[in-house]
Amino acid sequence: MCNPMKKLLYISALILLAFNACKNDDTISPENHFTRTYYDSALHNNYFPVDFAILDDKSYLVLSLLKKDTVQSSIPGIYVMQTDKSGKSKWHIILEKEFVNAVPQLFKSGSEYYFFAMHATSLETVLFKINPSSKSVTEVKRFSKITYPLSCSRDSANNYILLGFNSTSRSSTVTKLSSGFDISWQKEYPIIEDVVEKIVYHITKTGKHYPFFTGTIHSGSSPSLYYVNGFSNYTFSLMFINPQDGNLKGQINGFRYDGGVSSLIPLDANNFAFTRFYYTEQYFLSHNTISTNTISSISEDYKGIWMPEIQNSLNIQVIPVRLNNQDIILFAAPTKSNTVGLYFYDKTEGKNKLTRFIGDRYPIEPAAIKQGSDGSIVILCRIYESGKYPRISLIKFAASEFKW
């Protein structure tokens, strides 16, 4: 690994990311409410935060992409940072140039954290391990049969569902890996048209960002279906597949490559909370039934509520949280007014309970959002410091700051 470069930590004034319409509570400690933006003296460096983890000691582990040159076609490298529990940087590492394209998510196993990335030359997927105690990032395994990794998730049985792309067969690939990172099965889903250019623009961060993701629908504690958001046939589609063999069970076809699902989580039975996009428009469906065993159309079968304030960006995050003794679905989305909108919906009925906006000066968009064991809400963002320099920002709110 490369020696960490010297970097200053700039503590942004809270006024830059003020929590609009929320009264400050002097009883909240700095560990429970903070805003941190991590300044880099190399002004041309361009950060694309990917994911983060809240460690047992309440410190934070951040995974990001970093483009260090001004060549538009280059693929961003990989940057790993750990902070203390108040968000102050403790150490960071920049991986060698041959490793690029770290994808969501970070996965905890024991006291270590794993993530998948790509080799810049061979395009094969590479598994890495982060050890916070030794402040190290090490390569664990390479997967020559999995190229262009795009996203990964883990089911309740500790299997990994990894979405990739095969440029030779022109197909999306889904690979199921065991808890020991061995391939259980791999399935290809043909793409009728050539989307290599779209994939390249996505991973080089020079064109349209697509909301690739995978996840699991459970029946009790067992996986009953996997869902995968990616290219299929001639659209950007949401596919439902059999966890045992990867066979396709159902699919929501997008509108070509300009309409589709942008975020999703299962609720219960066949009910989901998700967002969809149609060209530059975004729609929320906070509690909607999906038939997972049929073929449907995103533009014809799922309408939703138009959210005109949301920016033409597909970086929308959604997670389940527990607040005010209620089960809540929380959406985080970038808005046209340089804020991140936080939208809280009742999980059972899908009714909006609260909407708040953070940020009011510089362009900002969410990369990941999590709830801490203390009920706090923590958001990893990409912010344009001084309106110009893309940097990592970490924002934390105490649970008591969200009341309705």
C-alpha cells in the first residue's frame, strides 16, 4: 500500500450545513451532532464517497473513490479513512493505482471490514480487507470470472450478491459468493444493445451515474428472492431472481436507459419503498406492492409522487430506521437548492411524518446513510467545498433532533 499522503482536516463550520428548521439543543454533545468536511490541500483531487461503517467504539470507517489527476477518462482510485467518534480523521490510506472502482458496500466480518473493487488493467474483481486496529488495507482474493464490479450486498445467510458486467458476452452478471468468498453460482442476463460506453462513463465518473444495486427479500430469516438493479435486454431494469440458481423470476422494465428504479428496500410481503426516475424527474413510492413473479413496466405500472425539488441525480439513498418508537423509512436525496432532503415515512402506511433539509450553500449529495446503535442518523455526503472542490463530508444528528 502507498504511504498515506499528508492531508489537513478542515472542520467545516456548522453554518455551512445547518440543519434547517431544527432548533439547536445545547444538551447534545459534540459526539452526537457534528458536521465534518475533510479538506485536501491538493485542490485538483476529486472525491466520490462510496460507503461507511460505524465501528463498535462509535468511530467511523469511510470508503471513497479518489481521482487524483485531471484526465477525464481515468478511473478513480481508492481512499480509506478512519475517524474518531466525533468525526475527526485519525488515519487514511490511498491504495496503489492499479486498484480502482470500489463499489458499495462495506461488510463487517469479525473485527475487519471487506469491500470489492476492480483491477485497472485486467478489469477483474478484487476483494480487500480493512483492519482498523492495524490501520491496514490488504488484498484478499481476485475473481477473474467477475469483471466490471458495480455493486454488492449480503444476505442473512452471509452470502454475497455481486453485480458485474461482461463486455465479451455483452451481459449483466450476478455472482453469488459464499461466506468464505467462493463462487456458488454465476448467471448472465443478456443485454441486447451495447452498453459498454455507459458502463465506462459510470465507473470513470465522466457521464451518467446509474443506480446499480443488489439486495435480498427474506421469508422469515431465509432469503426468498434476490433483486438486482442493472442493465437487461434493452432497458435499465429491476430483476427478481431465484437465490438458489440465479434464474429470473420477474422483472420491472425501465424506460430504455432514461427511466427505472433509483432506490429500493423491501417492507413486508410484496410491499416495497422505492423511488423511480423518468429522464430528469424523480418519484417516491413509499409503500407500494410489486408483483415479483411477472414482467411489468416502470412507466406504466408504477406512478408515485412527483418530487420536483429533487436534483437530476440518481444518488438517492433509502434505509429503515427506528425513531420516536416508530418504524420509519428514510429517504435521502439531493435537491436543486444545494441541500440534501431527508424524507421520513411511516413504514406501515407510507405516510410522510417529517421532511427536513440539510445544507444551504454548497452543492451536496448523499452517498450513504445509516442509523447508529444510539438512534442517531449519520450521513456520508459528497460536498463541493467553497462551491468548487469535491470533498467527503460526514454529518451526524442525534435521534432527539427528529420529532413529529
